[in-house]
Amino acid sequence: MRKPLKRLNFAQRIWRRRPPALVLAAALLVAAMLGGGLWLSRIPAPFAGEPIVLAAIPENAELVTSSITPADDPAAAPEDSAASDPVDPNSFQIIGGEQPPADDQTQDDTGAGDQASLPPDEPMVVIAPHRPLKKAPIEAVTEKTELGPLPRIAANGKRPFDLYSQATPLAVSSSGRPKIALVLGGMGLNAALTKKAVEALPGDVTLGFAPYGDNLQAQVNQARAAGHEILLQVPMEPVGYPGNNPGPSTLLSDVKPEQNLSALAWLMSRFAGYSGITNYMGARLLVSEDALRPVMQELKSRGLVYLEDGSVSMTLAPKIAQDLRLPIARASMVIDAEPTAPAITAALQKLEQQARQNGSAVATGSGLDVTIETVAEWAKTLQEKGILLVPVSAAYAGRPT
């Protein structure tokens, strides 16, 4: 007996006409790919087609290029080299610009403006705080006498100023940053304070040594090994002499030139290694042209420079030096005329203002404990202020020779 056919509803008819499973899977895959491609095409891709490199940038570190070991014996290196062999005197690093070629003879104290007014591409200059200088005396610029070693101009024309000065790197001399040269005197009289100054102060602080004291040559060479330029302090007649007496062999205003030259020879023979002379007192001698001119002529003939320490207001030294073509510089102030930490700090701030206004400034001070400590702390702040500390020899760039 035949069973009648059952009538299928709409859903059943659609199900019976479904495609095979494989075809259905393929269709779903194609639909997913088309949908995904459409979605991706609508998302921005800012780095599409551009290579991307990720690199870690190390922090800047201070360049250390030298030690403070004693300088080599002068016989072990050429006589016309200002620094000892272990250290290149032009060791420095420029951060943010190219390093210019080394040139230890180019010195320039021009350029003004504080850090905020510098060009945006002005490089940061980092130099070693102690760049050793050669042990003195250097034979080529030394005259051996019964009194002791005297400075002289070498056969090749090199002066004691040339060979005993600290080289100023071109990166420093050509920088637009303001520059300060600072000389602290009275060294050699107190061995403990001298040692403290040598070790605590940056090498670009110049030290003035008195011609009195024990083991002066050893103390001078220790200072030079730490990078400090040296000046000889020469006692000159002040107002009120002899009640106000600078010391033995003081240069006087009312004696024959031969007597002063004899006293000057004794003073200059106490040690070797200084690049120039600075006055100690001298308010009366410095206004006596007849007494001062022969002294200045002797400095010129021996290849030295002259620094006036800023303690004397009236002086004929600039006029006489110009006549003789003797290189001269003058300090604008004595930073410890009032020897207290607040007063010294205020004087140093004034010195910074002068350097910003004029491009450079020169000042002097004494080797007092409070001065050494105050200057040592102040020197640590100069880099962030955009100020460069330079040896006093940098103040003589372009001066007649």
C-alpha cells in the first residue's frame, strides 16, 4: 500500500537545497577576507612604508682625560711642549657640535652674553679639571746663575710665557660664552693652605706664589702637576713704606735702577715655572716712572708678562707696558678684600656680571682658607651658568710680544 507524499514546508525545502559543507566554508573564508581587507583599508597607517629604528641614547657623562699624577721630568719630553706626555693639553669634548681642530696657541677672551643669549647651536665644552703641566725648570728657558734659575727667552724665540702657560683649547677660546680668569696669591707661605688650594681648586685657577717660603720649587711643581699656571708675586713699595713692608728685596721708588734690578733678579731666582709677574702691593712704586720702567723692560727682555692685581687704583704700568710692548693685563677687582664667605660670594657674582657684559673678566684674591673654600664651591656652578673658567694666560691673546 502506497503512503502518500508529505508536503514539505518552506524551511525544509531551503535546508534540502543547502550547499555542500566545503563550498560553505570557502564562501565564509572569502567573506571574512573581504571584510577584513575593508576594515584595514579604513585604519590610518602614519609609518606605512617608512623604516623605524629604536635605539637607546645613553646619558651624557663628564669627559675624564687626565690624572693628577706628577708631571714627567723635563728631559723626558720635548722642551717646547707645555704639558706632560700622559695628557693632551687640548683634551676636551664638545656635546652638541663638531669638535674643532686642536690649537694650543689660539687664545681669545672676546665674546659676551650669558647662557640664555648664546646661539642655539653653541656647543657645550667639557674639559678635564686638571691638565698636568711639565715639571720646572725647563732648560731651554732657564738661565743658570749663582742666585738660582732665572727666566730667559730660548734660542728658538720661545718665551717662558709660552712654555710655562697652560694651553687654552680652541673650543674654549672660540666659544661665545663669557670667560673668567682668577688668580689666588700668597701661595708657598703656608704649605698646608697651598696644598689645599692645589687639590681643591680647578686647574684653570692660576696661583700666585710669593718669593718667600720653604721648598718653593717642590710646591710649584705640585701645583703645575695639577694644571695650575703660576705667577711670581713681586713685592713693590707701598704707601707708608717701611712701616708697611711687603717683605725682603722690595722694589723701591727712590733707589738707582741697578738696585731694583738686583733685587728683582733675587726674587725671580727663588723658583722656576712662572709665566709672568704680578705686583704685591706697590701703590708708590707704580706711580714712579723712573723706577718702574727699568723693571718692566727687564720683564720684557726675559719673555714674561705682567699682571696688575687690582689692588692699586693709580698706576703708570699700562702706559709703560704699551711703550715697551710688554704684554699686560689688569684685574678688575680683589674678590676677598673683605675676607668673609658672603662678601667673597657677592664679589664673585659681580665678577660674573662683568664677564657677561664684557665677554671676559680677570680678578685676584688671596690664598686664605675661606677664599679657597668659597671659590671651590663657586667653580662647581659655572658650567650651568654658561661661564668658562680660563687660566690667566688667556687674557693676553693678541697682546704685543
